[in-house]
Amino acid sequence: MKTIFITLGYLHWHYKKAIVSLTDIWKNFLYFISEYFSIRLLFKNFFDPWKRMNENYPKRFNFKEYIFSFLTNLIIRIVGIIMRTFLLIIGLTCYIGLALVYPLVLIIWLILPFMVVFLIGNGIFFIIS
């Protein structure tokens, strides 16, 4: 009788409480990845210069210095776009990969008790035969 209560308690935990906890843990992982790679901020500041670097324009108009400042700022912005694109690709790949792994982990979690019973039965069968 005690074994039945223990088994039912375990199954209640395994199929109800643990699945809710697993989902909460997965949400925390997804939140961590989005914050670690600052995905929202990278999209928001996509065209900003890299590391806020910039070249100041001259106070008085000097064509040569103006073109130099313009081209330097343009290159710094292009570097920023390239770096943010690279970081976004890595961050979104991690985020999507983790989101796609969740159903697989959930399916494995759901069939795990049956696998234990199956493997114990197989072990007993191999010991007897």
C-alpha cells in the first residue's frame, strides 16, 4: 500500500510539478540568452557607431578634414553594423536552438518513467534467460 502511494506521489510530481518547473527553467534560459546577447538593444542601436566611437567634425569648414571625419564615421558605423549583425546571428541562433530543444527535452521527460520500467523489465528478462 505504501509503495502505491509513493508511486502515485512520484507520478504526480513527475507529470505535474516537474513539468511546470521545467517550463519555468526554460523560460529563464531564454530570458538569460536574450539579456546576455542584448538582442533587443542590438536591434534598437543597429546603425549606431561601434562602441560610440566617432570623429568630430571641424569647427571651421575644411573640405579635407570634413571628408576625413565623414569617412571615418561611416567606417565606424559599418563596423558597428557588421559586429551587431554577427552578435545578433549568434544570439538568435542560441535562442532559437534552445527554443527548439525544449520540446525534445519535454518528450524525453514524459517517457522517462516508461523507459525505466522497460529497462528494468529487460534486465530481469536477460537475467532469467
